[in-house]
Amino acid sequence: MTNFFTTLPYRITGDSYAKLSTYDTNSRKKIVQLGYIALLPSIIWFIVIFLTCYKISHASFWVSLMAAAVGFGIILILERVIVMAKIVSGWGAFVRGSLAFLCAFMGSSMIDLLSYQEDIDYKIKSDMISRLEANLKNKEDAVNDKSAELHGEMFGKRGTGLRGYANASKSIDNQRNDLIKQRDKASVELDSVRRMLAEPSSTAYTSMANILGMNTIVYRHEKLFEILNSNKIEYLYYVSMLLIGFLIEILPLIAKKNMKPSQYELDEEANELVRANTRKMILNKSNHYAGMSATQLMANDVLNYRERFSIIN
């Protein structure tokens, strides 16, 4: 296990542990730093995606684990591209910076959903209860208005002006009874929802949560911003998480562009230059021979033969 963690940064950066073991400490330290810096965003994304799927969307453990593994692999590939690049161009840095901002925005939003999970749940539940309470209040007001209308009709103060329980009063009374039934139904619905929301472990709660959209990412984001809008100070936390996420995402790029070349990298550049010059020399020689005629080639072979013969003698 110790050997695994020792060689892990080298596998991430694509360098040979055995080769670098012969180099100075700074060369080895740089590889270790770049390797773990590239690994850090991937680990954070793995945790965030798993918790989002498992706790917010209520996916199964294995589905959440698979989604987290896919996200981990994608981010690790992106970070490896940065740390393995010999030179990061300005255009490449711009593209990677833009991608880092988008990843940070999505990642920080997921972290905020996890951080405000209880607040969002409470917000969704309280909004539902408020709507049902408002509906019940409207029904009660309608019953009270109809009762007042019936009272006025029966005492000759409204409508026909006839006293007693006549046809007009009976019609109003029937309307009032219908409204009472609607009010009672709204009251029962409110009590039922309150009981269901008070028992998170029940099947009824799960069904109600699905109806309310408590397991949906987009709707929870909508409720999250309603919470943030109600308390502007909370926006500082949201922006802080976004900035932290952006810095973590961009950290491999910053490290790659600002770290000085190590002795190992200088030797690799020198070896590449030697190989390039050797290749160029061979190609030039090949092009020289390719441009000779048959007679010139024969003459060149004779000269080479005489030169070897003279060396032997």
C-alpha cells in the first residue's frame, strides 16, 4: 500500500518512478506536487457527486458510486492533460480556465445543495403547508361570507328582502353547505399533509416528497436561491464556495505554469533536442543520397570502398 501511494503521483503525471529515483529531491518533489494537485479536484468531485446522487436524488448506493466514479475519471483526465503538457499555451490556459469556472460553478452548487439540505427541505415543506393553509383560509372566508349572506336573506336585510327560510334562503343555504364541505376537505388535506411530512421514514412521506419535487436538482436550486434572496449575507457563503471551487479547479494549471523546470525536465528537453538533431542529420543525409543519380551512387560506393580498404591497410 505504501508503494502504491509513493508511485501514484508518477502514474498520474505519466513519469517513471524508477527513472526519477536517480534524480535530485526537487525533481521528485515537483512530480509529487503535480500528481496530488491533479488528484485533489477529482477526489472532491467524487465525494460531491456521490453525496448529491445518494442524499439529494436518493439514488441507490451503487448507482451513486458509479456516477461518482465516472465524474472522478473525467476530472482526472482533464487534470492529467494539464500536468502532462510540456507547454501550456495562452489559448489552452483560457479554455482550461473557462472549463474550470464552469466546473467550479456546478460543483459549488452541488455543495450548496448539500450544505443547505435541511433548509431547502424545510422551505419546500413550509411552502406546501402555506399554500394549503391559504387555501383553507379562502374556504373559511367563503363559508363565513355565505353564512352572512344567508343571515341577511333570512332577516330581510339582503336579496329579496323577505324574512324567513324561503326559496332564496334555501338556495343560499345549499351553497353554504357545499362550501362547508370544501372547507372540511381542505382542512383534512392540510392535516394529512402535516402528518405525512412529520414522518420522514414513512412510505407516504416518500410519495409526498416525489410529488413536491424534493428529489429534483433543478427545483432544489430554485428553492436554494429563494433562501439566498431572503438573506443576502448567505450570498457571501455561496460566492466563497464558488471561488474556492474555481481555485481548486485551476490549481493544476497555476502550478504547471509557475513551477520552474526541474533537473529532470531539463535533461528530458536536452535528450529531445539531441534526438531531434540526430533525426535531422539522418534525414539530411538520406535526402542527399536520394538526390544522386545512379552513376553518382556507384562512384560514391567506390570511394567508400577505397576509404575502407585504405584504413584496413
